Amino acid sequence: MSIVIRNGTVVNATGAYPADVLVEGERIAALAAPDSGLSERWASGAEHVIDAAGKYVVPGGIDGHTHMEMPFGGTFSADTFETGTIAAAWGGTTTIVDFAVQAKGTSLLSALDKWHSKADGNCAIDYAFHMIVSDVNDTSLKEMESCIDAGVNTFKMFMAYPGVFYATDGEILRAMQKARDTGSMIMMHAENGIAIDQLVAQALASQRTDPVQHGLTRPPELEGEATSRAIALAKVTGAPLYIVHLSAAHALDAVTQARDTGQNVFAETCPQYLFLSLDDLAKPDFEGAKYVASPPLRPKEHQAELWRGLRTNDLSLVSTDHCPFCFKDQKELGRGDFSKIPNGMPGVEHRMDLLYQGVVKGEITLPRWVEISSTTPARMFGLYPRKGVIAPGADADITVYDPTARQTISASTHHMNVDYSAYEGMELTGKVSTVLSRGRVVVDDNAFHGAAGHGTFLKRELSQYLI
Ligand code: URP
Ligand code: ZN
Ligand code: ZN
Ligand code: ZN
């Protein structure tokens, strides 16, 4: 069983060059210069020959931050592992790392079991897990070791959401010490939830109930403050730190400063913070609810800072924080009280396309596009070089990307199980043309050829970025 991808330009994080690619079984077997004559020979015995003339051949995207079927605010995020991974594949993403959730009073290992039972046999692409730690105690700290052995070595904690996921500074400190001692990593939702809850209560008490209040009661200063505090705790403990869904210039400044002084601090941002803004949250007639996520969308001025951070590598990579809730039956829960709008936005399908607009606009280079969407996530989350690179021996997770095709994003054509698109009507240059997941063609010619259950669980190694 072999597949040959001919006449394309292979793009890795290290650069772009014309090359033909031979896939045998689930792996990339060889690359050849187009004039070497090798690919003619390969093609004669191949089961499938893909003509990638005029197209980029890139490692399949790795979305390091998704929430499929996640309980939140009395409901569940609307994509299942099946629908969400199919949508991801449509968008050229071939691996997701989803967050298993420890509910307060339960164990980490039962959360892991639960997430396996949701995902195993249902994913169309490969998948791995992080663990959300919402109950820090002697047992859960000990259980972190078992999670690491099971291939889950990144632990998300929350400085936001008091009473739900919130952890005190003392709890964070203890978990960071454990991360330091085990070579694992704490991921931080860095917003000052205690102060935010006061602002939310004050807004509601004065009848300010619209979705825009979600943004106004979570000011960027409180993301900056929490980010600085998390960095300080990481410094005191000697633990590495990964800031999730960084949205504000204030937080980026803190990350930049820490990195400039050699601290092992990393951060991701998300497409919604690069392309959407507080103006979307302020849309009338409750439409702003579509854009409620935490941290909130920021005033437009933050976007240029985030693009700069992606160029300087103070932002290491881009994940989606895909957490879709339908507008009609789920976001509706917060009509008349913005604090009850389920937090989260859909996005797993469009990360590669949206980031490619950064190449089109000259914000990032072509290899940097691959780096922030695939190679760095692979290294950061212990999947490299199995994932994240077009090279012999790597899994044949390959996206063939047409840089000249045009498309318009719409809920009427997307594949996510959600009734709206945050990017409705946005016109894009570039489109996925073929996607391989471990050697199987899963998307080709505007049709899905994959299957739920093809995706396998990835037991992750420790991060390659930790000193
Ligand atoms: O609003 C968001 N981001 N929802 C998903 C949960 C989280 O905090 O990542
Ligand atoms: Zn979060
Ligand atoms: Zn998230
Ligand atoms: Zn629905």
C-alpha cells in the first residue's frame, strides 16, 4: 500500500523546497528531488498518486487545545470526538490534544478513564490528552505520576472560575513542584478570577447584562496580573510553565520578559484573538454571545501585538481552544445574564486556514506557519518526530494545501457540530485539498474518506522544550 505525492513544495518548519513524497503504510518512507526520476518509479507501483503541482505539502496540523464533549455551565460542548475530529481533518489538522477534566471531588485517573471512554474508537484522526486538575490534594498530586506514565504529562490549572476549576496560589505552587520533580508541565488559564467575579457581580447588580459585559468585566490587566503571578510561582518552584489561550498584550509582555531572562515559559494564542475583537462581543441582539470565551476577545489593538509575538517566538504556537456551544439552544442560557453564557467558541476546522492568512498578509513566513501550527505543538507536547514534520519515518499525517484557492467561511458549509461560525462570511485565500492521516486519505477533492475509529490514542513523551 503506497501513495505518492508528486510535484508539490514540501514545507517544514526549517524551510520549503520542491520534493516528491513516498508514503508506505502509515509512515513517510522517502522524499525525492523531483528531477531524480525516483517518483516515476514509485508512481508506477503506487495505489494512489496525488498531483500536488502548485500546492504545499505540509505536516498535518496539531491542535494542542480542544474541548470535545466537555461539561461546562450546565451543558456540554457540542462537538463529539467524532464530529470534532472530522471537522479538524477537513481543515488539515491531523492530531488534537483534548483536555480530560477532573471534576472537584473525583480523581485524575477516573477523569482519564472517562475521556478515554468518550474518545476511544470515535476519533477520525489521532488524539492525545492533557489533564485539567481542579482538585489539588495529596492523592491527585500522586496521581499526576500515573497520568505521566499513561502519556498525559501536561496539567492545566485555573486562576479563573472560582468554585469550579479555580486553584489557589498555594495549590498551584504544590502542583508546580510536582511538575518540576516529574519533568511534566503546568498549563495555566491565567485570569484573576477572584477580582473578575466581583466585577461580574457589580455589572449584574447594575443591570448590565449583555454579552459585551463578559469582555468588560475581564479586563486585560487581570490577565496580565495572573500571567505575571503564574510566572512568579513558576520561578519560585523552578517549574516550566505554559500559558494557554493568551489574548492580551499585557500577558504577552509578562511572557516576553520571563523568556528574555531565560525562564522556561511558553505561551499559545488562538485564531479568535488574532482575527476577532471586543467589537464582535458588542454585536447587538445577543449576537455577541457567539463570541463569549475566556479570556475574552480584546480591543483590536492587541492583535498586532499577538502577531508580533508569533514572529518573535514569545508566542510559541497557535491552538484553537475549540469549545463550541450552539447559539440557539446553548448560548441562549445566558440571555439576560451574560455570566451564564457557556464560555467557548468553535474553531478546530479553520485554524490552518486562518493562520495561512498571516502568510498572505506578510505577518509570518511560510515555514513559520508550519512551525506554529504543527512542528512546535509536536515538540511542545512530546509527539515529535513522529508528528510535526515531513520526513522519512514520521507518521504520514500530511496536508496538501492549495495556496491560491479561495473560500468563504460559513456555518452552512463547515463540518463542526455547531449552528454558527464565528467567522461567517470571511473570505480566505488558501484551502486544504488533500489530507492524509497515518497514510490514509481522509479528505480529498472536497469529500471526506476517513472514518471514526481510525484515530489512535497517542501516548506522549515529555516535552522537548524543557531544559
Ligand atoms: O472559554 C473558554 N475558553 N472555554 C473553554 C475552557 C477554557 O477555559 O479553556
Ligand atoms: Zn482556559
Ligand atoms: Zn480551553
Ligand atoms: Zn445544538
